Amino acid sequence: MPHSFIDNILLSRLGSLPIESRVPMMGNVAGKHRSPHRGSSVEFAEYRKYVPGDDTRRLDWKAFARSDRFYIKEFEADTNLRAYFVVDASGSMNFHSPGQETKIQYARRIASSLAYLLVNQGDAAGLSICTDKLYLEVPPSRRAAHLERFFTTLGKVEPSGETGLIEALHTIAEKISQRAFVVILSDFFTDTAALGDALQHLRYRKHDISLFHLMDPQEIGFNFDRPHRFVDLEDGTIIVAEPNLIADEYQTALKDFLISVRAKAHDAAADYQLVTTDRPLEPLLREFLTARIPKAKH
Amino acid sequence: MTFLSPFLLWFLAAASIPVIIHLLNKRRHKTIQWAAMQFLLKATRESRGKKKLRHILILTCRALGIAALAFAAARPVVSGLVGWGAGTIDTVVLVLDRSASMELRSGDGQATKRELVLQKVRDALTDLGNPRLVLLDSASGKAQEVPSPDILAEISSTAATHSTANFKTLMTTAAEYLSRSTGRSEIWLASDLQLSNWRPDDERWAAVRATLASLHQKCAVRILSLTGSAAPNVGLRLVGTRRLADGLLLDLELIRSEEDRGSISLPLTINTNGARSSETVILPGQSLRFQKRISLSESDATGHGWISIPADGNVRDNTAFFAYGPARSIKSLVVATPGEAGDYLSLAAAPPGFEKQSVERIDPAQFSNADTSNVAMILWASPLPVGANVQALERFLSSGGQVVFLPSETPSPESFLGMQWGPVTLAESGKFFILQDWNKTDGPLRDGIDGSPIPAERLRAIKRSSPTGDAAVLARWEDGETFLTRRIVDRGTLWFVSSIPDYTWSNLGDADVLLPLAQRILALGADRFDSSYLAEVGADGTNLLAGESRTRIDDYAAENSPYEAGVFRIGERLIAINRPLAENDLQIASKDNLDAMLEGTDYRLLDQAGQVGDSSLSTDMWRSFLLAVLFFLISEAILCLPIKSTATSQKLVAAK
């Protein structure tokens, strides 16, 4: 079943770029991502002294011949990655300025593209949708067939109500037992202090966090030429204002907010991307993925 | 301010358009679903004060810009005379100074002050929509209505004259005229502010102010001050004439404007009974007073003539006219108690051989009954007058008489016109008071016409009494004490001499000092009798009596108007009429003088009226209003510049 937010051409172009984890992952099966444990990959890790109980097959006999001591030769373990896409589906994500797509649609495109790339490289991708609470979850899976469920769920999301992103992040932090790659797609129109706490919670659980901060160009530019009656997409609050008169104050408040969100992301060692919905997706994802590739691998 | 197209002022209503658009815009808002509400709420809370003020200023600029455009279209005219606050004027009373000093040409030498101000008044009145114009000229002193300001310069009532002006009287006439008229009126005074024309010390200005204040509608007074730069000018005036046995002695004075410096040589043309001669006079400074003696034969019992200098900045002050007739006897009065002093004084007043001079000697007690109408000089060697004598002497002085006071043996505490005698002092034994310092160019001890000095140093005194009071000192003793003082009182002069011709006092009787002193003062006193041949323009003696006609008999010019200088035969009288001496007065009425004279009236002094470059008293103001439009539009544009918001937006985009 075709989905409007999946761009096959884009996916084929990005197919050569791997999605790397920036922290060691703890997967269930062998994969291409570093694990905190020693394993059986071909990459040498270290020597350590033999202790009773160690598998004698892993003794380095050549080292014993040279030093007359027993050493165990250890190798890096490679495991798979489990990614959780947390999509904010509050009412504010339904905003779009004339000629632009909604923020939720942009989020769908990012999440679906990254999920496809992850599954394609053998990693698992899961989905969490939150409105005023965490209400839809697709557990991570590596199977290709799982993607259809992922996309279908994503396509069904209808933004409404107030945001419950903070509670959702805390829930996810508690729920995911092993290290994972958590990708959050939201406009973060919430309390930034609470957001910082939630990110710190995820950080405490040693997850690799990426934030896609989605904003509409009009929300940043605030370019209006006449008085407007603004109706809140989340709670229906109405404000009649003359944008020309309040543009400066609006810009100042917005600037403070963006700086605050960026600072919270930085404090939690999260990867932060401020994205306007008029930005082409390919360069955005290419830049995102390239930045995650460890330098040594270049 | 008036408008040449007042109907266009209806467009002022268009100034409300920006406000109306603003209000409509406020109501015509568009509904939009919005996500970033938290910033909008915060911005709305914080957007107060400056922003609203800025918005109001923008609206104000737009409204004022349109209003200024409407004003410019209505062609506003602001008169330098009327000013901004004025509306429509119904009547303008133009008080025009036609005195001789108004004929001084402006700095460029093109037009006289009178011509210049007439032109400006005409333009101003045209710009103001031709209100009713009433002309009150200084020569006739009569108000007349002028049908159109265009003919102002052509009518005889604005022509040049040799007369003087009396603004106090003119203002009274103007106020009386306005008391009979209705509507909004103004008095415009066009004058060069010559102090002698205004006489600020005259107490009758209070009456003028009261008359102005009593007008049923408040009347504004605009003074067109014509005190701007002027062309170089030298004025010639005849101070007096004196008939001698074999000729005529003319006292002349050349006066130059204060700006001119250096010595100049002036050719003097003298015309006596049609015979012309010329000579050159050197004017070393600002003024020169000199005498010109004209020889007359026995047959020249009566005659006339004129003296002139070349035409310059003011052609009306370059000629002086004179006339003469049979010489009259000159009588002096010696008021002294019997004694040596009285004898010497009588001799000095009427020396032997001077048939035309006579003297009468009386006691002070008889003075109040004495007839002084034919007296030229009074020598008073008695205690200072008291009682009726004071009034009699003051009347004598006012009519042009000369009074010489000398001390008496009896000290008197009285004073006369603020002058008093000091104590009698005696010289040290074996020593004298010697006259040392006296004015050699002015006063009765001046050098002779040929330059020979008077031997005044021969005067010795052993007793003296110096005068005290406000008077000019003309001679001093060697110790600095005063010997001779002079004080001008109206047309006459008051003299004080500090010693008497008595051997117990001094050798004043030796005639070295007393004779020239008495004879020169006597000559001054005799001038008032020669005035029957000499008069000023506008003086009572120049008026025609019943049955008389006026004929000009000199060959200098042909004008025969009552305000012209010249030699005229009025009835049987021969009279030389000159412009008033005060017309050469260089003093200008100051702002303080005007404030004092017109205190309490709504008067405005316009200094620019006399400037050559300022061609009009009214200014078309539409350019200024267009500039105002430009200013408001630029201000609006600057206020509309989105300075801060653009910068913030750029920063946010850059942050991506």
C-alpha cells in the first residue's frame, strides 16, 4: 500500500548512507553496531589475564609461549540497533503556512525514511505516537514486513489536543530496558525545563537521542500584513493581534525558546536539528546521517 | 495667515483618512489557526508603550502630511506684518512717515525707504485680499481712504516731503479714526524710527495708549521699522542766520551718517539772489558746524538764496534755503542791583557804536513786570530768581531767549531748573584764579572764524562762585573749577558764569572775555527775531492766512506744496522754509523706547521691513507646507522601518 510520505527516489539515494549509533548498543543479535560487551568479531579489542572459568579455547597460546603467562585475547562484539521514533501528535503539529506541508507530515517523512534505512541495514525500528499521552506504540522489529505496520500507523496519526510529549518521553525512558536510538520529532511547544528533565532521563538510561525540532517558516518569520485572529490549534484559545506591533516581542520570545531547547539538547548530549518544513528532506537527512558517521571510518 | 484658495481647505478632512483606514483595518482581521501560541501570548503581553507610541506617531505623521498638503493646496500667505495668528483683516490704517529722513535711499541706492515700504505694503495688502486701506500720512496728519493699494505709490498723499513726523499725534488720530470703524482693524506704522519723530519722553503717549485701549475691538499695531542699511549720505542744515551791517552770517552744519568714516571734501554751491558761487568744504568727521558769511550791498535790503551740496543718499537734505530782510534792533536786559558789575554788563550788551543794540537795566524786583518779548538776552547778576520771576524766565527761555546768570555778593540757596550757585570762594592771598581751559570750538569763547583765539587766559579772579547742576561745562579755572556752563532749555539757553565784572571779584570787566561772551550769546538770542524770514516746514508761520497765496520764488526747484522746503512769498511775507533741524537726527528709537511708548498695546516690531533683499512683507507659504509634507512622509517612512524584527528573523534563520 503506497504512503504519501514515502519517497522511493529519496530512499534509494540515501540507501548508501549507514545510520550509525553514537553510543555502544545492546542488541539481541549480531549487527554492525558496537556493543559494550566483548564478542567474536574480527576486530581485536584487548588482552586480559586468564581467570578460572574462561573458555580455554580463547587462550592466546603464542602469548603464553612468549611470556609463560595465560592471556585471553578479546575481540569487539557487534550488535544490532533498536530505534524508537517518538512522534509528537499534538494539535500544534497540524500547523502549516500556505504552500507548506504540516509539521506532522514532515515528521512522517523523516521517521519513515529513517525507519526504512534502519530496517534495510538490519536494525530494528519502533514507533511511539504521543498526543496528550502516549497512545500508540509499534514495538521495534528488524523484519521488512514490520515496516508496513510502521508506515500504516504513522499514516493514521491525526494531530489533536495538547502535547503529552514530556510524559511520553519519561514513559519511554522507563520502558526501554536496553540502550536504544531514540529519535524525537516535535515542535517542542512545551515547558523547556520539563523537556530538559525528560531528555536527561533518556540520557541516564544511556540512550542515543536525536531531536528533530520542526518549525513552520511562518512561525519563525511571523510575517503578516494585517491584524489576525489567532486560534490555538491545541486548546482553541483566541487572540486578536496586530502582528506588526508585536513582531519584535514575538521574535524575541521565539529566539529565547529555540536557544533554550538547543541548550537542553546539548546538556543531554542529544543530536539537535532545527528544521523548517520548507527545507528539502534529502539534504537534511544526508547531513544528519553523515554527521553521525564516526570520523575514523571516513 | 490667509489663504488664496480657501475652498481647498475642505481637503483638510482628508487628514482623517489614515485614522479611518487604521480603524477599518483593525476590524477587518483574518482568522488563522496558530500553533506557536505561547510566544504570541508573551509578545502581546509585552507589546505596550513604545510600540503603541510609535504606531500613534506613524498615524499622526500620515494625518499631518495630508493636512499639510491640503494647506499647501490652499496657497497660504503669511504676512510679515500680520504674522501667523492673524485671520481676516477688515481695515488697515497705514500711518506713513513722509518726513525728509524717509527719503534716504537703501543700501543698493535704488529706492528710498518710503518707496520701499509703499511697495511692500501694497504687496502685503494684495496678498491679504485687499482689506480696506486708510492712509494717514505724517505731513497732512489727515486720514483718507485709499481705494486700492495699487495706487498707493502714485497719490500725492504718499509723496516725498521736507516735513517731520509726530507719531504721537498720528497714533491718536489713527485710534480716533478706528473708534468710529467696525470690524477687525490694524494700525501699520511705516517709519525709520527717527527718535525725534517719536519723542518717547512725551507724557502724552499715555493718552495715546489709553485711546488705543478704549477701542471696542482690540487693535494690533505693526511697526515697519525701516532701519536697514542705507546709502552714504551727508545732510546740510541751516542752524540760523544773522544779519550783519554788511552781510548775512549763516550758521551751517554738515552731518554724516555714523557708518561713514574718514575726511571728505564737499563742493558747496551758494546761490544768493540768483548769483551762484561755489567753494569746497572739508568734512573731517561725522559733523561740521561752520559759518558762511555772505556779503550784501546797501541796496540788498531783502533777498534770498540757497546753499546746497551734491546729491547723495538723501536728496532731501542737501539744500538749505535762506531769506533776509531789514535788520532789527537787538535789546538786552541787565537784571542787577546798582553797582560796577551792572555797568560793565550793560556795556558788554550794548557797546558804544552798535546802534542796533540797546540795553535796559532793571532791579530784580521789577523783572516780573518787564516786557521780554523784544529782548534777546538777559544778564542776571543777582540772587537766583524766585516766585513769579521763575515762570517769567522759563517762558523767556522757551521762546528762544538767552539767560546769563552771574553770581552775586549775597549767597542764595535757591535753584533754577536744577542749577545752583556754590559757595563763594576767595583766592589765596597774592594769588588769582586763572582761566585755563575753555572750549575753543563751541560756545561763546570759541575761536573766531579766522581761527584767532579769545584771550581768555587774561582773566584773573580773586573771588568766584561755581555753579552746580546738570549742565555742559565750557570753561574751567586752572584748578578745575567751573567758570562757564551751558544748558539748553527748550529753544533757549541757560548760561552760568562763575564771576562778575567787579574789581572785588575779577577783571572780567576788562572786556577780553566779557565782550565776546556777551556779544555771541546776544547773537544767539537775536536769531529768534530773524526767524520771521526763516521757518521750518509745517511751522505755524508757514500757514496761509485768509486771502493769502503762496508763491515759490527761489530757482532751486518748482514744487509749491505746503510740505516743500524753499523760499516762498506767502502773502506779503518773504520766508525761507527748511526741513526741520531734527530730521538730521541720527538717533533711532530703541525697542525699549517703543515698549515704553506702546506699553499694553498689541504691537509688533518688524525689523526686516527695511531690508533691501526682502522684497515683500508677505510670503507665499505653500513651499513650506510642501516641505512639511515631505518631512512627515519621511518621518513616517523612518518610523515604519522594521529595524529590529528583520534582524531577529535573520538571526533565527541563521541559527538553523
